[in-house]
Amino acid sequence: MASNAATPSSPSYLLTSGASGRITALFSVQTLKSLLMLINAFFLLLLAPFRARRRMVVAAAVAARGSSTSSLGDQKSKDGRLLRESSSGVHRTKLRVPATIVPWKSGGGGGGGVTAVVDPEVGGRRAIAIKRVLHDDDTNTVREFSLFVTARGDTLFTQLWTPVSAKIRFVYVPNGPFGTHFLLILLFDYYLTIPFFTNSGRYNDFARELNANGFKVYGMDWIGHGGSDGLHGYVHSLDYAVDDLKSFLDKILTENPGFPCFCFGHSTGAAIVLKAMIDPKVEASVSGVVLTSPAIRIQPSHPLVVMLAPVMSFFIPTFQLNTSNKKGMPVSRDPEALVAKYSDPLVYTGPVRVRTGYEILRTTAYLQKNLKRLRVPFFVLHGAADTVTDPDASQKLYEEASSTDKTIKLLEGFLHDLLFEPEREEIMEGIIDWLNCRV
């Protein structure tokens, strides 16, 4: 059923960056011209080895006439270079810690034994993420972290919030020991750091509220975000995130046999959750999903984008364009929440990377063609004034999905980040009520 909330009174707007605006600006006509110049320069560089081939052949002939002592000298030179690199701290290998040797840890455990040699930029983000877990002293929630290794060998940062009094609450739930149930939460947004610890405690508050209602909450940072591996803000393929979600879900179900499980996704994360739910195996293991501002449709600035985006993402995948960091896109009406979010070092707010933008366009195009394949129960919430993702696409999801249990709520006057709006308490209450009715 569809329902609309009343228009909020006295909205206070703070303009900031948004996903859709960045992608649109990224593939604008002016930007495309600049990229064509870069691609042209790239091809010119490719021709450089052919122009230098003659000189390379001459050099090879001269080297062939050298003595054996010259070869020995070359080898010593290589050894010396390697020794200098070693003594100067240059390391060309990275060590990732398998999840099997990094159990769930909380503030009570100290956390001093968790060490790993990773990329410095990733290590800095991960250290902040771990510190926030260890310093969380909420007496009603046990907050822990763990490192999860994907099939590709990437290490993802994950979290767990466990309610201290869960065994006393929800004794009426028919499935699972102690009458409790758990909720798997994966909160995604391509340009924001992922779940719960990324916005100065705002999503942490949501997890605690879920705990207070008897839900056990899991969170995962997908590749390139938060405390997980990867270049900040870069995703080579959103299918990687879909596969990681499936693997992490299998892990959670194994740890909690017999418990009903729900997934939550925001913005691009909601698109990832939707694509995972189309898989019949995943659908059978999940009791329902909650989606806020799902990225189902994002309109490119020009039809030419559809043809050029794959080429651009192939040649300059990690490239950032200043023009893509478009200012003036409202995502929330709460100034304090926005300041907290965008001042967080774990939040990526820079220009969108070319490959990431293309992957979002590719995934949303896939979803629009496969909405009818969705059969899992779902609750979708979308701000009617959202200019980042299309609320009409959420309405299309509601109309076309094959799910027999589906609910939509279009909130008049609300923007993109629903759980950062001034009415966030009401939104959280609505989500929890929907979940409670299905356990």
C-alpha cells in the first residue's frame, strides 16, 4: 500500500553534494570534451614506444657486444637498488589478515592485538573505524568489529551491535533460541562511508534503537569505503559489492541458524541489495528488505554518455573530475547532521571517480529491466523532494515487483538522506514497526 507523510513545516536547507548531481556533472558535455582530449593524449603516449623502437634496437646491439663483467655489474646494480628500497622502507607487498584469525572484538577486549600491514590510506581509515568501536561505552549495546576477507582477497571492515537484554525481549518470536531475532543491516551510498559509524554516531543511534527493540545488527563497509580495502570512493564493479553481500550474508546465516534475517540498503546500497535479492537463493534466505532512497534510476546529462561512459571508465577508471563535485545538491534539511557527516574523515565527498559513476549507471539500468523479478517482501521509503535519486523509480519498483508483501511511503518535502532528516525518529519508528509485523 502507498502512503504519504505530511509536508514538514519550516524546512531549513543546507546545500551540499549529492550522488546524482555528481554523476550528471561528471558526464556533462563540457566534461566529455575534456575527457576526449585526455583520451587523445593517451593514444599519443601509446605511440611513443613505436617511435623509440629503433633506438631500443641499437641499444640492444651495443649491449650484446658488452663483456660478461658488464652483466655482473648490472646484477649488482639491481641488488643495490632492492637493498636501498628495503632499507628506505619501500614495501611492494601487502599483508591482509584473514577473517578466521580476526574474531569479533569490542572495547572490553582492548583491541591492541589487531595489527595488519595495509595500504597507508586504507590503514588510516581502518584505524579510525576500529577506534570508534573500541571507544563505544554504551551499556545497553555490545559493539564489536571484525575483518571479513572476500573471495577476491580483499579485506572488508564489518561491525556487530548486540542488544544486552535481547533474551528478555521478544520472547514471542517463534523461531530461534531465546525467542530473539536478528537484523542484517548493510547501509550503502557510493560517495559516503558505509554503515553506522560513518556519520558521527547518527547511524550508530539507529543500530542502538534496533537493539532496544531486540534486533541484532550487522554492518559491512563495501570495497573502497570506510575501513575496507580499496581506493577511497572507487569501485571497479558493483557486482563485487553484490557478491560480497551474498558471502557476508552466508556467514551471518551460518552464525545465526534458524533466525529470520532482513537487509537494509540506502541509495546505491539499496540498488546493491535489490540486485542481490533477485538471486533466488538469496531471496529464499531473507525475510524482507528495507530500502531508503534507492538508486534505481539516474538520468545522464546527455544520450552520448551511454556510449562514452564505458570507454572513459576503461582508460581512466580512477580519475576524478572537479566538475563532477557539483555543489548545491540538497540531501538533508538538518544542518547539524550534514556538518557531522561531511566533516567525518571516513566519508568520501570528493569528485566521483569515472569507473564508480559508470558502475552506478550500469547497475541502475539493469534494475529497471528486472524489477519484476523481485519477490521478497520489501518496504521502500523515498523523499518526494529527493533530487539525488528518482522517487518515481521507487513508485515503479512498487508497481512492477512481483512481491505480494510490499509497502511504499513517499514523504512529501523530504530529501535524500532520510535518516538524517529532522524527522529521523519518526522514520526509524516506521521501519521498526514494519519489521516487527514480520517477525
